[in-house]
Amino acid sequence: MAKLEQHLQGDFQTLILGIEEGIRRGSVSATLEDASDYSAGGVRVAVRVFERYSWMGSNRVSLSVTVVGQDRDLYVSAITSGGSQAVFFKVNTFGEEAFLNKLRQILDDFRG
């Protein structure tokens, strides 16, 4: 499992769309598995779960991304899962790191 957390400034919906498009363009096998959106008292929350096949690990990897926004203040929390072939501990996490690095690049581009 790998995790990324960042604070950003910008438009909530633009970030969500950028994440969705960037992840799907980043891997031929990447899919948006499900999405959830919530809003209350000026705070918006979006959860996106992606999955892709990791050629290096010969397995599937998931990426859960949560974005919380209030006005132009944004917080992103992303956690990967899967990517290991071992039974009791993780041996191969290359796919997880690669998936998370794609999101890191998207956030860096958003930041400008």
C-alpha cells in the first residue's frame, strides 16, 4: 500500500475532471470503477476508485482518491492497494508506486 496526501488551491471540479482524465490516459488498462460525490455546508467531497493492470507485477492495482474542497482550498488523499503476489506480506509494490506516481504528476500539473 502506498499513500499520497496534498493540500492544493484551485477549482474543485477542474481537479476532479483532471484526475479522472489523467488516470485514464495514463494507462491503457486504467478504468474508473466507481465514484461518489457529497456536499454539505459549503464543503464538497469526491471519492474516485480506479483500477488498472500492472504489467510489471502481473496483477491488478487499485487507487482510491478522495478530494475535499471548500472554496478554493483542496485536500487530496490517495491510497493504492493490490500489486503484491505474496500471501502474507507484500513483495512487489512496483505497480502501486507507478499508479500513485501518475496521480502525483497530475497534481503537480494542476498546481502549475
